[in-house]
Amino acid sequence: MRKKILELIKYNAKLSAKEIAVMLALPVEQVSKEIRAMEQEKVILGYHTMINWEKVGNDNVVSALIDVKVIPQRDVGFDEIARRLYHYPEVKSVSLISGSYDLSVQVQGKSLKEVANFVAQKLATIEHVQSTRTHFILKRYKEDGVIFADEETDRRQVLQP
Amino acid sequence: MTITHGFDPKRFISPTVKNIPPSGIRRFFDLVANTKGVISLGVGEPDFVTPWHIREACVHSLEKGYTMYTSNYGMPELRQAIASYLLDTFGLEYDPSKQILVTIGASEAVDLALRTVINPGDEVLIPEPCYVAYQPVTRLAGGVPVTVPTTMEDNFALTAARLESYITPRTKVLLLCFPNNPTGAVLDTDTMHAIAALVKKYNLLVISDEIYSELRYDGPPLSFAAIPGMQERTILINGFSKAFAMTGWRIGYVAAHPEFLAQMVKIHQYTILCAPIMSQMAALEALRYGRENAKHMVEQYNQRRRLVVKRLRDMGLECFEPQGAFYVFPSIKHTGLSSIEFAEKLLQEEKVAVVPGNAFGASAEGFIRCSYAASLADLIEAMNRMERFVARHLALNSGAAAEA
């Protein structure tokens, strides 16, 4: 049941418990209870609005994906390095990855310079960080399954028998 | 074109064609098309786009140069895949070399089937409300359509008792379409058995249009051909439009007794030649790798169906719970409006488009068809608008009744 509720609110966070209950043929109390429980257990971490900032004319957001290579050391695992990174508010996401680099970090700043400074002064200087590789994001096409382009959504004829 | 009075094309037009009534919703269609900001629940196709892997398979086949004719019957691999699908889904065995024909949508298959078996004057029983094509196509084949009304009290299912009262010595064919457009009604196994008994008793042939078979919410898909003794008597028609969201590809198929198929393929061969190879390629991909995706779509339709039925009932419209297709068919009789009045006023006042019931036959008057093949956000907004509309008109109608 949890999975079904989550599938529904994943892209429709504004659905009410009543609507969810009808759609899943469940009692509304049970749905409300389950959602509350998932919030408490941090299964549901928040309700975000997905925004295409480019459309708002908000030009002063620069994002970069940074690959980080770490020298493995006794007693200092990847988790420790990740922990030191994810507390920075500039850091939007941190993942452990396979391949020739170890961590993938998404950083956001107001300008190219700000992001560059962050990498040079904060990120690269962390002990055990061996090297970094920075990729600035030039344009977003799709995020979390949502396509950003204004594609015509419904091309069907309005009325068919 | 220069049109002169010296030439009268009407003299040349066959009376059979001339007497087919034009689509009853043409005017309404124009009205909807010319109104801005409309949420349309009048659509008869999935709101899902054909899954990308299916579209990609078609593109790939074009890149590789598959642009030629295929066998009249359709590509052997596709027929084989259809045979496997029918076996997996309904437990029905068909020989892909002699008993399956790929057509331009289920629509062509309906035409082929009727033309193959109808003699002038033969009666074709058509449960109503029904899809708009069956009666005209029956007439074009020289047959006499005999509509068998179904009612909301019977959940718009065809009952054996009702059916039997319409059988005459001239009855040759029973044309079934369940899950049904426009009502969303289905036939359960017991009803199918009872109908099958009549089919046997009166030696009838069944043409079963099962285009909505995958969209069933009360259990797994059922085919009339799978009722004992019915397979050889049933011309089974299905297609890819609804289950795989492939309406524009125009690809369907018919599975039947080899004697029927051998005759049907002649008409197909001389009028169509073969279904387009690119659509066949896409259909093959759909059957091989798209079946799970279809299940996911059904789950989503089911959730929307529950929501829409609940909302319609809450706003005071009588609405039976449909178990198939993606339509709900509420009664609007309490509003005091005819189905066309309801649809026109709803469009003008609240900008929601639905299809008036009378488009689907006389027994569908007093109802409207709402499709829930629309995004959840649109459905919720459309229901909010309809709720306002219905509240207004129920009040108006009860006021009028009180004055009278």
C-alpha cells in the first residue's frame, strides 16, 4: 500500500488523503495514518515544488557536477568524506559512484566564480581528496523524470466517438 | 475545382451510402474545437503516448529500410507474436499461418468480418449503446442492424433474456463489444455462458470486438471466444490502440476459423493489400516487450476510474460502476436536460467537453460519456467544474418542478 500511495503523490503532492483513498479503494483514515507514519519514519522527507528557474528569469543560479576522487585510507571511509561535503549548503547532492571517480557532488552557487571558489577552497582542500573534475551544467532537459521543454502535452482531437 | 450546374453528383451517389446518417456529434465537435481553454473528457483514446521503446523500434526499422509490402496476412513474426499473446492471455490457440490476419486497426477487421458473412437482409444484433461504426458498416455490407438496448439497471451488460427476444429467423450475427464503448460495461463469465447457449441454440455467428479487453478492472481479461464451444463460432477482433496506446498506428488483427479467414483475406488483399510495415514492426515490439507497461497503464486508469465515479456520484449524478474501457457513463436525467443540451451547456458554462449519449444510439439518451483517459490534474479540475454545473442545474430543475 505504501508503494501505491508514494507512486501517486510522487508527481501529485497536492492530492488529498481523501482523493488517494478513493483512487486506491482504501479507507481514508488508513491512508492518512500511513502518510503520517511515512513522514515520521522519514520515508517522505518533504513536499517540494519542481521549478524551472530559467523561466522565472532567475539567471544567477549556476550549477556544477563535480567528480571527486578520494585516497582510500584506513579508518576514513567514503562516508566520512561525504559527510564533510553534504553539510555545506552549496552542496545540493552527494552520491557514491563507481568508475574512476568516487563521489559525485552537485554544487550550486550564484555565479561561475562562486562555484569555482567553492571547489578550489572548500572541496579540493579536504584531506584525502586527491583530485576533482568540474562539469558546469549548461542546460537542463529533464530532472527527476520531468521534461523541462514546453512540449505540446495533448495532441488528441478534442472529441471522438 | 470549377463546379457547374451542368453536373449533378447526387445522381451518382449510391442510396446505401446516402442513407447513412452523418455523425450526430459533428456540430458539437465544431463547437468544442472552437472553444478555448476546454478540458476534454470527450476523447476516445489513451492520454498516454505510445511508449518510447515502441516508437523507437519503428524508427529503427525505417533506418534499416523496412519500407516494403508484407504478406497479405501480415508479417509472420507478428502473427506468431499475436498467437502467443492470445494463448497467454485467454488460453486460446490459433494457427498463425491460417487463422490470424493483421488489419488496419480493429475497424477494418469489423468491416471485413461483416462483409464476409452478410447476405442482403441478414440481421445483425448489436447491443446498444454502442460504438458509432457498427450500424453503418452493417448497412454498407447489406445487412440489417437490429439494436438490442441495454440498461443502467443491468449495468449495461447484455442479458441473455433480452438478447433472445430480439432473435428472429433472419438473425445471423451477434456483434459484441465488451468492455464497451461508451458505457465501460463488461460481461462476466456467467453472462457469457448464457449468451453462448443462445448462440448455439439459434446457430449464430459472433463477431466480438475486444479492443478494450486489456482494460478490465474486475479481474483478468476475458474473451468471448474462450467460452467452451465458442472459438470456432467467434470472429475475434482486437488491436493495439487501447492496450498499447497506439491509436494513430492503425494496427489491429482478427483471429478466426480458417474458412472465414481465407475469405476475409481476399477482401483485405484487394482493398488494403497489407497493413503498413512500420506499424507492424511497432506492434511486434509492443507484444514482445510492452506487456508489462500495459499493466501499469491499467493500474493508473483504475485509480482514475474510482475517483471519477466517486466524484460524479457525490455531485448527484446516478452512475453505475463501469468495469472496463476508460469511460464512465453517468445518467443526467435529474438535471432535466437532454444529453446534447447538457453537453452544450457544460461546454459553454464550464468549458468541459463530454460526449452526449445520443451519439451512441437512442437508448443512450439521458446519459453522457466521460473519458478518464486524461491527466489526473485535468480530471480533478474537470470534476470541480462539473460539480458547480450540476449543482446549478439540479437547483434550476427542482425549482422548475416546484413551480409546475
